[in-house]
Amino acid sequence: MTVFLTRRLFVRSGSAVVFLAVWFSAVSLLADEAGDLAKEKPVSQSHFQDEVRPVLVEYCAKCHDPADESDPVGLLRAETAADVANDRGIWASVAEQLSNRTMPPADEPQPAEAERLRVTQWIDEHLKRTACDQGPFAGAPVPRRLNREQYEYAIEDLTGVEFDFVETFPSDGGGGEGFNNNGELLFLPPLLMERYLEVAEQITERVIDVPLYDKEFFPITASESDAVDLRLVERGVAETSAAGESVGRFGVGRKASLSLIVYQDGDYVLRTRIEKEPGQGGKLAITLDGQKLAPMDFQGASGVGESKVEVRLSRGAHVLQYRVGEGLSPMRIDRVRVNQMSGGDPAGRSSATERLFAPGAPWIGKDDRQAARKILAKFTRLAWRRPVTDAELDRLLALFERGIGRGEPFAQAIKLPVQAALVSPHFLFVTEQEVHGTQAAAVSDLELATRLSLFLWHSLPDDDLLRLATEQKLSDPDELKRQVQRMVADPRSNRFAKEFAGQWLGTNAVGRTKIPDTNFFKPAYTSELVSDLRRQVTETMRWMLVENRPITDWIDADYVVINRRLAKHYGIEPMPPSNEEFQHVPLHDSPRTGIVGMGAVHMLTSYSRRTSPVLRGGWVLETIFGVHLPSPPPDAGTLPGGEKESKDKTVRERLEQHRANPTCAACHDLIDPIGFAMENFDVLGRWRDQEGKQPIDAAGKLPSGETFDGPQALRKVLVERKHDFREQMCRKMLGYALGRSLTDADACTIEQLAERLRKQDDRILSLVEAIATSYPFTHRDPPVD
């Protein structure tokens, strides 16, 4: 089995050092079961000194003189087997370079094949056996904020409402193993904090319905400047003074006004109670926010009247003003009654509001502090992923009481503390207790619940996880496995399928940052098609999780997961019945199965108008097998003809010209054959037999000697390297689950995961369970100084 470190090859070209990625090693050409082909696996000190180092001295010392301090490789400075284990990255590259015959350089003397095999096998076995010599490694997590998708999913789980406002958040770049949940990059820029404040208000406005007004009264308070006879009048004194209102009689030309607050857009009726001297006539002018409304005409003998006005009001404060007209004696205007006719949920509660307040919670109870306390305790327990303390609740309740003191309805007053909870670091950030001392410590059950929910749901723990964590039962390995199975079966695991698979493979970029020339590919290119291409990756991952399929299905499956639209695009019969629902379709010996047959991959690895065997071959090496390819050297040149298709020459023919450059050939001999096997797929992933007027040649030969023709044959070659793919899958999923960059210290964990996965027939659920119960997932190290 090959080692799992970053693999690079150092090639001398003049005085420059060119970094080349390599893939096939002598050991990796063996199947998993062929490990006992060599009867002994020597890793001793004497074997290194007697059998390994002399070969390296003979063939490598010319370029890698141990006395040359400027040599960035310095492999011959290692004099003992322990030196090799202490410089794992360099020695992993040495083994691969030798096995791929890219070192020593072609114009230098070469070791015999037996010597190559002996050296590479010793290095691989030594690195493998010493991976765990330093003991278990957990890593020290850094505080990190929720990324865009985690924030969106968390709000959805808290409220039951899907929002699209995160599109206005800045993008989160990938880091570490290539995922945007890497804590090293998830800091909090000032502009994002401003967006959090804005969005918290938008969330509460949408999910908390303020009830319809039903005889809501707004008093008009008389002032000495406007009232000609400020006193409590006898008529109606009991009614008005009981509410603590002062009233006055307003003279001709004088104005009375009030500030009217509504909490929802809607249609309202404003009823104003007026009292005047009997027998007087005239008009009372009424304005709303400076706009004149229909005046109230007093012609009768009655001393009491009512102004009734129907208006459309937007949420917020409004100013209602009355002016006493000519011919009227001083009158009393004491209050305005507001009735809402429409707007919002007629029942006063939406499903999102019910989710927050819980059935049976009081709705309008302006002095009900206990009800508010229960609501906030329930909400913050989920949002903050732990029980909230009494002191924390008291601070939130103070915000609620401030709103009640302003005369706000219960539902309006509760919004501010909910907003405060959503902009709290306890919600926005994932933090864990720091380990003191020098020894690693197990994470708490509550911290484990958060790790697990972010891993499999990309969101918050639910009630079940929090209950088990609070009871300290979640850390039990058997219970942890049960919860993994429950969470994978839950529809929320579709987020894991989307975010992990889409980011690992890079297909989330298709149709977003990776877009072909849409005019050139009309009418075939549509928004529905590109959405389906992305979704196929997600649905395939989801199917594999639910059915517990082997991870090797990514390379060589006997089925596809598609909808009707994709079946038509791919030319697959019989077609599924629905464009909306994806379903499993058995296929045998088809170019469409496995990852090399997915249209999202083809679009991702193409230019705007033409395919690219280089991009496709490089993508397979880097993404599927973990090879780190370098940027082309400065003198590599470009492909003749650029990014457009040529009617006279295929891309393969133009690449042959390019590969005539010796600087380019070393890389392209490894990359291009894989890409050639995928040339029957065009930019949109459609099958083709010709490029322009020329037939497609999909044959390839790897430096290690394997030949193939077309995607089906390529898959058979790739699946023979399933041990390399297994380690890559373990590395990627572990990095995603931990939310941090992996280091050489994680090599032992990756090796253990890969071995456990092999013993479980490569079933994907066994990998998920193994990661969830692994040492770095359930422990943390002290911070590094």
C-alpha cells in the first residue's frame, strides 16, 4: 500500500527545480492481497544502510550531494532509518519518483528494476510502520464561525424557513483538504458582522408574526400649548383616566397628533372618538404622515362623534394629526382605535412562529415574563447548542422587557432578544474548551454533538442529540454509532452529500464559477441542465450513503442516479419518469457509470468551448487519487489553437505537438492518457464519436505499461488502484469532518481508517462511523505554542 502523504517529484532541469506530481509506485501496482508477494518486509536499520542508501548514493548523489546545504531535497543527508521517518514528505516523494521512473533523469544512469522495487518497497513499508510511532494525534481545533451554508442550514433548522439571504454573504474559500468549513479561514470580517445584524432582523420579521390589531387604543395626550382647557372633563372621565390618559379640549386652528405604530403591512381602520359642544358645526381636518385624508364633517346636534378612515399602512411608525376647523367650538379628542382588516396570518401565527413559540404559548400577555423565558430558553438551547444559564437568560429577558415597556405586543417584544441570540458568538462561532496541560482530552458530549451535527447535517444538533449529550450518553461508542445511522437516514444528511461530494469533486462550481460559452452551446445548455448535473453528484452520494454502497462505486459502478432530463441528455434508456426525482438506474458496461461518466465532471474539466485531456487527466490524479500536480513550468508553452475546437486537428493531435517539448513530456505522459480516455464526452458531457471532422481516439498508455481505450477500459485500470483511492477518500472525509487541515501527524489515523474500511468491504457507512468514533474526532490536543 502506498503512503498517504503529499507526493512530489523533484526533477533537475538546468539549475531550476521543477516539481512534478507522480502517481504509480511499484507497490501501488500490486493489489491489496498481493502484499505478501514479498516474503519479508525489511524495515531494519541495517537494511537501510546496507541495501537502500547505497543505491541512492550511486544514482542520486550527483544532484543531491549531502554536503550541499542549498539542496532543497537533501535526501542523502538521512543516514539512519529514523532520519527517514522524521522527514516523511521527502521520502514519500522519493519512493514515487523511483517507481514511476521519472528519477533519476532519463539522461542519467538508471538503477535495475530489482533495485527500484527494493528501495521503494522499503520506503513505503517503513513510512507505513512508523506512522503511529509518535502516538495518537487529535489536533487542536481553532474557534471558527459557521460558514455560509452552515449558517443557512442552522437558520432553517431553527425556524423551518428556507432563506436565500446568504447569497449576499462573502464567499468562504476552501482550505486544508479543500473544504470551506476549514476553521483556519473562517474568521469574522467587519462587513460580515454587519450582515449578521441585518439578517437577524430579517429573520425575526419573517418568522415571528405579530397578531392582528383588535381594538388597539392609542391615546392622544393633550399639551398645554395646544389645549385651551387642560383638565379632566366630566363626561367620560372614568374611561379615560383609568388608562392613565390626560385629555384636553382643542381650540379652533389648533392641532392634536399622535404617533401610531403598526407591526405589519396591511389594511387598517382608524376610529377616532371626538366630543364637542352640542349644536356646533364644522369640519375636522385629518392628515396621515402629512397626506390629507377625508375630513370629518360635524353638522348634527349630537355632542359625540367618531371619525372612521380606512388606510393602507406599512410596518413602522406613522403620524396621525387632527386640526379643528372654523365653526367648531373647542372639542375633546382623546384616543384612536386601530383595527387591522388584512395582512399577515389571519390566525396570528405562522408555522414558523409556532415552531419558535411552541403550541399553547401565550400570544398577547404583555407582562408574561415566564412565557418569554420559556421561549428564549428553548430557542437558545438549540441555537447555542447547549443549555443556557440563568444569567444569560436574564440578559435576554431584559431586552424583552424593554419592548414591553414601550407598549409593544408580546410577539414584537420577543424579536429583539431572538435577534441578540442570533448575533451572539455562542451561535455564530464553534468553540470548545481549551485543553490545559500537555495531554489530549476527550471532547465533552455537547461538543461531540456539535461536531457530529456539523459533519453529517452541516447544521445544529437536534433535540435527540442534545438530550443524549446532556445525559452524557452520546460519547458511548455504541450510542455514537446508533446516532450516526439515524443521522444518515435523516433527509438532512443530503446536505453532507451535497457539501462533501460537491466540494471534494469540485462540481459545486459547475454553472456558477465554471461556465462554458453558453451562446456557443445553445440550446443544449440550460439552467435546468446545469442544476441537474450538479445534483447528480449529490444524489449519487446520497444513494451510496442510504444503501451503504462501496466507495469504489465512484470509480466503477454498475448504475447511475439520474432524472428524466439527464437520461435524455446522456442518451440512456429506459428513462426515469420524472424530471424532479432522481432514481437509481442499473447499467452494465456503460461509459456513463462511475465518476468519469458524469457530465458535471466533463464540464468542470473543459474550457469554454473545447474539452481538455490535460484538465481531465489532472483532475483524476489530483481529486480521485490525491496526487498534487504542480503548475506548468515557465517554458511549457501553450497548446496550439488555444481554447477553441479545431476542424482540422483534434485536441489530441495538438497535444502531440505540445508534448514534443521535453519539459512538458514528463508530466503529460502521465496525465494525458487518462484524459484521452474521456475524450468521447464533450464540454456538456454529451457522447460524441468525432471532434470536428476527425474521429475521436480515446486510447491511452500509462508509463507503468497499462493500456486502455475509452472510459470503460479506463475504469478497470483505475479500480485496480482502489487502495490509493481508499486512502484519498479517508483523507478527504476526515479533513471535512474535523474542519481543519491535516498534517503528517494525521497519517496514523488515515492508515487506520483505510485498513478498517478495507476490512468492511469498503462500505461507505463504515467509513462515516469510523471517523465519528476516531481519536481525533472524539479528542483534542492542547494548543500549539
